Amino acid sequence: MTIGVVPNPHGTSATARRWNKAADGIEAIEQATRQRVDVALVDVRMPRMNGITTVSKLRALPKAPRIITLTTFDLDDYVYHALAAGADGFLLKDTDPAEILRAVHVVAAGSAMLHPAAARRLLDRYHATTKPQTAAAQHRIDRLTPRERDVLALLAQGDTNADIAVRLAMRESTVKAHVSRILAALEVTNRVQAALLARDAGITP
């Protein structure tokens, strides 16, 4: 396993095939372009190119490495921006070296690794943003009849009116009428918006 470290987290030593060190993000991109890097450990704060931009550029490579971002600061924005840029993991620099090595193997295998504190706040933020959204969606869904909910569930998974007619044993014209009433009841203008609302409310066939 080739591991790119940008820059090297202090005190980290472990068994791996090879560790490469880059001085900054630009050098990391150059190294990853020249040779295959399996996992990149990227410091969020670096000279010349910050870690978030580095993550984004590494992810854009034809053979993109798995990426773990490292920072001294446990700040929400760093976590969100790093994950949005494509990072597979987020750790603090004071993480035990053995845990950093374990994270390397975890993301190399295709999974993700987050510092516990970061994971907790991500969950808190997710719950805070999705609960009102889910409640609002459910309030609109409650306006539908049971049959309209059946139609919406199939619509949400991408079925056409003809598909829905076959699956629910009704005429296609009846399906069209149901869809029109669904859009009006949900206060949306098209099927895509209706499907997104159904997803938010957890409506499935």
C-alpha cells in the first residue's frame, strides 16, 4: 500500500508498503499524478494550497486515492467542507498513531472513518435539518388518500403512468388523474418535486 502524507502527521509510524511525504498540496497532486497513491493523509491547513482544495483535486484524478483529512482544529466547517470535497475520513492530529493507521486501512478497504466528536456533530446537524423537513413533507403526504399514496410511492421510484397502471391494476387515465391530484395536494409543479417530497417523508412502494 502506498500512502501519501501531506504533510506527515507527527509521531505516526506504522507498517505499510511505502510512505511518501509531500510538502504541500501542490506537491501532493504532482506525486499522485506520477504514481499510484492508495491513501492520502491531507492536512487541512497547508501553504500554497489548502487541504480542502487539495482533496477536491485529488478526487478529480483518474485514479483518485482514498483521502483522510487531518486537522488540529475540531471545527464543524472543516468537517463539512472536507467531506463535501470528497474526503473518506476526518481525524484530529492528536489521534493516536495506531488509530490513524487503522483509519488508513479502513478507508483503503472502501469504508469511511470519522473522529468520534466529528461524527457526533454530523449526526446532530443531520437530525436538526432533517426532522423539520421530514415533518413538513409528512404533513403534505397526509393530505393524500391511501390510493394516491400508492401511486406516489411508485412515481417516486421512477415508474411511468403506464407502469403504475399495470402494477396497480387501473387505467392509465385514472393514474393521470391521481397524479394531477397528488401534485395539487402536495403543492408541487412536477413529478420530480413530488418524488423528492416522497423521499423526505420516507414513502416507498
